[in-house]
Amino acid sequence: QKEVEQDPGPLSVPEGAIVSLNCTYSNSAFQYFMWYRQYSRKGPELLMYTYSSGNKEDGRFTAQVDKSSKYISLFIRDSQPSDSATYLCAMRRGGSQGNLIFGKGTKLSVKP
Amino acid sequence: GAGVSQSPRYKVAKRGQDVALRCDPISGHVSLFWYQQALGQGPEFLTYFQNEAQLDKSGLPSDRFFAERPEGSVSTLKIQRTQQEDSAVYLCASKPGASVISYNEQFFGPGTRLTVL
């Protein structure tokens, strides 16, 4: 079993929909939780990061971390066709030098 | 540009050939990571440098994989005697600091897509 599990989709939604993406993990040592967006043939780019449990909002994006359930989520409001990409969750152990453990990625398509 | 650059962007190798992949991190970034991303998968950690020191190579899949960063800036990932299972995108990332107690964002390059025939 992988340390980080993420449903690969694909997920297809109409423009304007609310999108919910999530990951589960097994290692309780993870303390930093990130969401990356990756367009085709590009490197991942950071969308959101959260330290420990809680919520964080940035524009149309909200990240949630529930350490008791070992579950993290990313919500995208008013989704746009430009949001079509693969979304990767990533985690890092506290006290580590920083190498990230990624989920498999969920491929999202937002239809106009 | 000020981002992480990688070259070549695409590389086709015949099985058994040696390849070298280059990463130019953001100027001044102390930490440099290499990841391997197979098709339909998330990136997987290969190795980590702090300046010129390779502090973690636990993710390198075999002794055919070798990485260096001799002057603490540019890094090269070398794969000897390539095999078909080495086909993947190789991503390089850099971050400003080396702190283990606080968060620094990792900035990723576009990757090198390696195809081994």
C-alpha cells in the first residue's frame, strides 16, 4: 500500500461547478500538505500548502487537512476550463530535508 | 528566465546506452531534488543535494543511476546502460533553503522526457 492514495480519475465537470479532490495517507509523521497543479508536458506548480491540520483559502481554492482522519482535500469553486490539469497532492514529514511524497494525481477536465 | 531549467527536454535512447540529464536550478537555491515521474503516476523522489553534498540518494532505483552537483549549482543525473523501465519524465526541483523545521516551496523544472527503445 502506498503512503499516499489519490483517485486518478479522470474527473469531468461543467464550467462553474465546484470540484472536490482528495487524498488519504497512512504516515502520521506527515506535517506539511501541498497541492500541485500539472499541465500536460509541464512541471508541477504549487497551488496551496498547509502546515498541520486546518483550512486555507486562496481565491477560488480551499485546502483542508484533517490529520485525525489522515485525509486532505482541495476544493475549486467556479471551475474554469483553464483549471483543466492534473492535480497532485504531496506531503512531507516534519524534520525531513524536504523530499515530497506525491499521490498519483487526479486528471480534471472542465468543459465550457 | 528565473525558473528551473532542464535539458534536453526530450531524449530517446536505445537500450544499453548511457544518458545524462541536466538541471539548472534557480540561482542561489541551496537545495536540489530529482524526481522520476512514470506515465500516469505522481513524481517519486530519487535524490537530494544540499549545495554540492548529496545528502540522500535513497530513492535511486539502482546503481545504474548516478547524480552529481559538483559546484553546488548545476546538477546532472546520469543513467548508465538504460533499460526500458527507465522510460519516464525526470523532474528537477530547487528550493531556497535547507531548513528541516520550516517550509520552503520547491520550484519544479519542466522535466526531461526519456524514452528507452
